Amino acid sequence: MYNFSAGPAQLPPEVLNKAKDELLDWHGSGMSVMEMPFTSDEFNAITTTAYQDLKSLINLPKNYHPLFLQGGAYAHFSLLAMNLLGNNPNADYIQTGHWSTRAINEAKRYGHINIAASSEASGFDHVPAYHQWKLDQNAAYCHITTNETANGVQFQKIPDLEVPLVADVTSDFLTRQMDISKFGMIYASAQKNIGPSGLTIVIIRDDLLDQAMDIVPAVFNYGRQAQTRINTPSTYSVYMAGLMFSWLLDQGGIEKVEQQNRLKAKRLYDVIDSDNFYLCPVNPADRSLANICFELTNADLADDFLNEAKENGLLNLKGHGVRGGIRASNYNAMPLEGMNALIDFMENYAADKSTTADKKQLCSIA
């Protein structure tokens, strides 16, 4: 069985087995992580290791704070606006798909939002070229969604901006190397490549920690959380994230997993592009490595494709509700064997249905 869910997504067997082994008794403490006081020495050891491993993985500059928060990325669409628009109510947003659109709609509650560039007119099939962006050089920040999970569109190059760049990196965080120094802030909910849902990681530059509106709840005030933990964290999700960070280091770090992710994505896109049975409408230069969205040229076969895929142990390939079609999520935990299994199925399915169609055509001619 291979799980291509966009999230919550599959986890590596090594991580799940370690969590199983430690479920009832973490390191001889006599406690499960789920029942530890978050102020205990045991949980402090878990969080300290998780922070250190994360910093090592992403080469975090010293002038950034990583925060382990709650709420999910959707909540932080509002929370980031409240935290960054306290001194300047103006922000730029780049609209590249379903999730950046939702981020825009939430931010509009708290400030003056300028959609500096959009690919909505073409069905969100590309990232607008940087020279087309109509930016406000006095904006508090510019927001992008580095990977559109529902649309299969991804920024392959991160722009250099004069204003702080803020990014929702939920679905491609830790799947490829990113220069954190290019961002004022990034945020990611956990359920793609970090662990189970319930945790959101915010990484913010120190100079942006004092921009919050007065209305920001204390537990979601980035500046206050950077100074001291003021509420109970999502302890088990933090623990699982720590296991994932350790697993990534064991794989050789982000550089190594990126190489594997690019190989898996290329093989799948090659099959999609090999004939006219499958179709990916996304501009090739902007195609996602993390969420590969495509269609069957004969859309009437979509349900049949999904049913046969499930019978062959290929799970959760149905596209997002706003787009439909097929979506194969290519996260870090998807092994090459899983992608190869999907590719073999797709090639066999296309050959079988094409042969069937040819036979029907011959019968109709006869």
C-alpha cells in the first residue's frame, strides 16, 4: 500500500515504529509523551533536540526565531496579518492558486491587501513572472504560497525583495533546500512533511517580532512566544516532528531528499507527458515537485482510474475538490518504490484502456 494523500500524509515506517516503541514509556521515564508535563525535564529534552535538529536541517541564521505553535496554516493566514500589520496596514500578495486565495481573503480582514500579481485568469496554471508584479515598496510584507497543494504550482525560484517576504511553505517545507535569509517569515502546518496535524511551525526574523496589533491573542503573538512559552504546546505533535527531523538527518539532510524528490517527480511527469492519455495543464517550468496534479484526457475515466488504483494499493489519489482530476503527493516519506508502482499502474492502465477503445472503434466500423 502507498498513500498519496496530500495531508495528513504518510509517515516513514521508521518514524512510526519508533513512536510505537516509545508510546507507553519514553526513554524509561515511566510516562508517555502524551502525558508529560510540558515543563518537565523530559519534554524540555524533546523540544531542545527538535529545535536543534530543525536549525541544522535548514541552516537557520542566528537572527531568526523558530516557534512551535498551534492553529494550522489556515489560522495563521489571519494570525500573520495581525502580527505583521500593526505598524503598517499595507501588504502585497501573489495569487497563484486555492491556498494563496484563502490567505488573501483572511488577510483582508486586517489590512489593505494589494494583489500584486495573479494567475487566476488562466486557471492558476503558472507563477506570474516577477517583472509583472506590481509591488508596493512601502508594504509591510509581500506574501507568497511557495507550493499550491490543490493546483500543483510551485515557485521554483524565490525572489529577492526589498520588503519582507512572507511565505506559506506548508506543503514543500523540508522537501527542498531554501535560503531562509530570503524570507522575513515562513510558516508551515505539520501534516505534510513534519508529522501529524496539530502543530504549526513559524520561523520569523527578529526585527518583525514587534509589529503585532493589540488584538492578537497572547498565545498567537509571535513576539511574546519568542520570549517565553505562554501556553501548553501540542506536545505529541512536537515529539513526532522531532522524530521526523531526526529521520531527515539520517537520510543525509534536505539536499539528499530533494534529489530523491526530483527524481520521483521527473519520472511521473515523463509518463504524464509521454502521450495524450494523461494531461498536466501546469506550465512545465512551474510544476510542483510536491503535489503532482494531472487529468485523464477522457475525464469520464477518472472514477474508474481511482477505483482501479485503490484496488492496486495506490491510495488517496483523488484531486482537491476545487480542481478535481488526479493528485499524487510526492512528499519526503513517499519511497521511490511507491512512485514506481504508480507509474507502472498508469502505464498499464493507459495501455489497457487505449486497447479497449481501439477494439470498440473497430467494432463500430464493422
